[in-house]
Amino acid sequence: MRKRAQKMMPASRIGRLIVGILLVIGGILGFLPIVGFWMIPLGLIVLSVDFPFIRRRRRRVEVRIGRWWRRRQAQKTLKAKKAADDRNIRQVTSASNEGPEQEQK
């Protein structure tokens, strides 16, 4: 993913600054057609390559989102395992309940 981003961004610092600033300005004018508010975070990400204070904030958000994502995936996995266990218990109990009834008939 990072290699792709490196290929897409301008190699020169001046080029990155121009692209980043234009994206932020375009995002501020987000109420106009074509440009949008989505351009502000994209411009800040481009600028974060050259400005340490923006890079630190981006990194913090990146780490926070990564932790949230891992927690979310773990919760989904636990939920799926619990649902599978519940299904297995129901199948076992229904199979054991059917056995004696058939023998009595």
C-alpha cells in the first residue's frame, strides 16, 4: 500500500506542497460542485510527508484506527464462534431429545 502511495505522490517536496495545499483549499470550497470536503484530509495526508507535526497527528490516528480495527475483528470472531457453539449445542440437544421419543413409540 505504501509503495503505491509513494508512486502516486510527487517526488519533489515543492510538488507535494503544491498538491497538498491545493487539496486543502479545494476542500475548504467543498460546497461547490466537483470539489468536496473529502479533499481536506487527503491534502493533510499529502502534507504530512513534509511536516512533522502533521505526520505525528496522522500517525496517532493511524494507530488508533488500527487498534480499533483489530478489536472489532476480534469481537466479530468471538461472536461468530459463540453463534457456532450455540448452533452445535442446539443440534446436540435436539438429537438427544429425538432419540428417547423414537424408542418409546
